[in-house]
Amino acid sequence: MSDSDAGIGALPQVYLLDVEGTVAPIALVYDVMFPFARRHLGAFLTAHGADSDVAADLALLLRENQADREAPDSEAPYIDGVADLAGAAAYLLWLMDQDRKSTALKAIQGRVWQAGFESGELKGELFPDVAPAIERWSELGRVAIYSSGSVAAQRLFFRYSSAGDISGHIAAHFDTRVGAKRDPASYQRIAEELGVEPGSVLFFSDVVAELDAARAAACGTRLVVRPGNSPVAEGHGHGVLSSFQGD
């Protein structure tokens, strides 16, 4: 790791990793995990909608739905109260179609995915260089995950990964409950929660806008270029890598 990067005067104390397009292929999420959630969502809500944790997620979802319905020309499906599981399922599918970074959606998706991971139907596919890097970085500092996917889903992903259970090498997980990934304040909060200065955090992502936000918070940054990722225009000013091998 170069010590000449902006925001990093020496080896980082925290290696903060995005998931989709950074440590895992984008195709895994869009071609495997999202379709799995769509297939099982309705049955999951029917079976677990009254569970206290799921009910809390549905209450959060209802508040988001109400805000959507108040927007001009809204096409969002209507949820008629917390007991309207069919309406909730329709709205969740609509949010998925919008690729909305909804905290309630991500929480419920994570609960649906849990059964898939535990049964072996789902596996957290990692790029081959990821597990060795996480193990190496966990000896040099701390590894943390920051993804729009829920913390629960993140934990499952790394517990049931294609490289085996590497969850013990990850010190902390963060999702959109800490804030939006394009908001510099989110990275400041993460640093505060980890008890470090933002300048000792190195954030890896495939999305320039997220890296811009992290840099605005004084974190170090790396743009990760992986097969299947969208092209990135030049001039973004972030260090670029295509593999964690040797970094």
C-alpha cells in the first residue's frame, strides 16, 4: 500500500470495503440474489410478517410508501397498513425494479436470503483475490464492510462465501442505517464508530460518487475495476486497482 495517497500517511487502520462490484461480481447480485428474493418474497411475508423483527421492517416500509404516495405522479403500489402483506410485497418488488437503496427493502431481502444461504442454495461468490486480502488486512488493521445491503445480509454473505467462512476476519459492518453512501457524513460516522480519524480509513468501491464522498470526509480511496463493472470516465482522481493481490 502506497503511503503517498491522499488521506493515508501510512498503512490504514481500517480497510473499508464495498461489496457489489468490489469484492463480489455485480452479476451475482442481479442474476442470482435479486431473482431469489423475488421468487421467495411473498411466501416469506406470509410466513413471517407477524414476527416482531419483520413487523418493524414493515412499519419502516410503510412510512417510505406513504412518502412515495405523496409524491407528484407517483406510480408506487399502495400499502393499506402494516397488515397488508400483499401490498407490501408489491411495493417491495416495485422498489427492486427501481433499484432503490431502501433500508426496509434491504432488511427484508436479507431475511429472505438467510434461508437460501443456510440451505446452500445461495453462496457469497467472491473474486479469488478477496479472501486472502481480507485475511492479510485483518492482521495489519481492521476490515469493515459498508454496503447498501443490510448488515444481516452482509454477515451471511461472508459466512457462506465461496472461500468458506471468513466472517471472523471482518471487524464491523455498516449499511444505509449509518447514512447514504454518497454522503460524506456517513464516512465520518463510520470513523467515529470505529474510534479512528477519517484519514486512517481506506475505502474501496467501484462507484466514483461514493469514493468522492469518502474523499470529502478525508478518507483514502481506491476505485476497484472488476469484470462486468460499468466503465468509468477518466479524471476522477482516485487510485485505481483491478485486484487486491499484493496491495
